[in-house]
Amino acid sequence: MASEFQRRKVAGVFEAMDADRNGFLEESDFEALTQRWVGIRGWQPGTEDHERMRAIMMGWWSAISTMSDADHDDKVSLDELMTVVDQLPAMDDAVYATAEAMFDAIDENGDDRIAAAEHQQVVYAWKGSADGAEEVFPKLDLNRDGHLSRDEFRELWSGFWRGDDPASPSQWMFGPYQTS
């Protein structure tokens, strides 16, 4: 069972993804998330980048709804999502596949690494604000080389979704969060 810390951090991401603020994640929330991402990048519908981003976000919705929507009402509550979070320690393939897809979404210039500016975009896309993101990136960039490699990102992503250590750098993946 997820700890209170895990629930609090996942609830923060859940709230950011719930675009219409109705307390559920629905397909329309992932469409809105797609629009935030492509809007930041200026990608127009029909372009390869736009369609790739949409496929990533809608694929994530498909996975979340398939695993979480216990009552099959086409919406996912925080409690339903938390049942999946409880299962993530045994789901390496799913967690790492999501990390790979998100890495590709964040790596705007395709150089196979995520710079601070790219990470700020992801924080903005999730939360609608990049406030504090510049302070968070150094906490993620443990080797201080100015970027996150694919492997570093994968481990940070996994640590966010599966970890229970408030001191872990992975807890900053989505920018500053409320700890109380």
C-alpha cells in the first residue's frame, strides 16, 4: 500500500493532469496535455512532431485507463490510479517503457539528452507553470554535466513513481512539490 508521501506526490501530478479539474483523469485530459506540449513547442496538427507527441500522450492514457479504470466508466480517480502505483514495484517493463516514451517527448532537439531548458518545458507542460524548475534541475543532474542521459532519466522516472524516499532526487521529476 502506498505511503502518505507517495500518495501526496502522485496526487500533485494527478491534479496537474486533470485539466478540467473534475477529480478524474479522462481521455480529454490527455488531449489537453498534448495541446499544452505541442503549444509550448509550436507544433501544428498534422506535423510529424505533433502526431508523435499525441501518440505518446494518448498511449499513456490508454495504459493508465486499462490498468486503473476498475469500474470501466472511462475515467480514473486518484484512488484507482493509486492501486496501479501500488503494483509498480513489480512492473519494470511498464515503468521503463513509459520513461522511454517520456524521454523522447522531452528531448525536443533529439540529441538523446535532456537539458535544463527541456526539463523546464516538461514542468510547465505538467503544471502550467515552470516556477522553481531552474532550482530543481540541479537536484536531478547528479553528475553535474548539465543534462540528463536516457539512463539517468529512466532511473529518476522510476524512482518518482515507485519510490518512497522524500530525500531522493527522483522526487523532483515534475518540479517543486508541496511536502505538507
